[in-house]
Amino acid sequence: MNAFLKRFFTAPSNEFPIKYSNGIWGDGLSSDQNIACLMNEGGSRNIKQHQGFYDVILNQKLDFITKGLSLKASLSYTTSSSWTTQIMPGKILGKDDLVAQRTHIRINRVYDYANPIYNADGTITYNYTEKRYPDENAPGDLPVGGVYDGFKAYGRKLYYELALNYSRQFGDHDVSAFICI
């Protein structure tokens, strides 16, 4: 299953808020669980691919040399290539894809509901521990950068075959020969 779809279907619905009141994205204990954050801040990637399959076959009778002689030549060429266009936060700093898509700041708070704090004004608050993602020193809010048609991969294959065939009948006898390269 696609990693994004897996996160989409397995993300907890009540472990964290999508965004805290201070505007910082919420996240789960194992990080990268906030689908709204990933869709809004994760950037985009477009992969373009090309595949070409080219075949040439030549069958030639060579009866002008000797009756029953023929030649078959085959040539096949396959090529493939791909390019990537990306727009991601942090990409401008030369970060790789995995690091660049995780530069937005997210927080996971775990509240201690067992020990409420009763305030003088009648409100109740709770102590909490907070974990910051990607880490405590991450700069966050990095500029957006991109790659347009960055070369990703290239491949090619060449197959060739040359066959000489001789097949002739002399009275009640059949004579045949085959040579292939």
C-alpha cells in the first residue's frame, strides 16, 4: 500500500489536534501522522516517464545466390527515462527529499489528566509534556524551493539477431541448415 494512503487510513483521529491554538501543527507520538499537515506543508512531486520500444525485422529471400537460402535480421531497441519536478519546503537549502519534506514544525503534547490544576478563576488546566518534531533544533518555516525536470533515471537495451536459413528439397530428400548470431 502507498505510504501516504497507509498514513491516511491508520492515523489516529483523537491523539492530537490538527493545529494548536498557537498555529503550530499537531502530530502523533511516532511523528508524520498529521495528514492535514502533510497535505498542506509537504510540497508536491511530479514524476514524468517515457518508454520507447522500437523493433525492425527484415526477411530477405536469397534465391538469386542459391534456391532455398534466406536471411532474417532483427533489431530491437528499448529506452526509458524519467524526470522529477518538485516543490518542497527546505529544498532550496539542498536538503534531500526525505529531510526537505519534514522541515515543518509539529508538536505532540501529552496531557496529565490524572492531576488537574484548579485555578483561582474556576478553570481547570493540565500539565503536559511536549515533543517537537522534527527535533528541538530544527529551524522550521524554511523557504520553498523546487526542482524542475530534474533528471532521475535512464535505461536502454539493445537486442539483435541475424539468422541465415537454408531449406531445399532434392527429390525425396530434405536438406536444411540454420545459423543464428
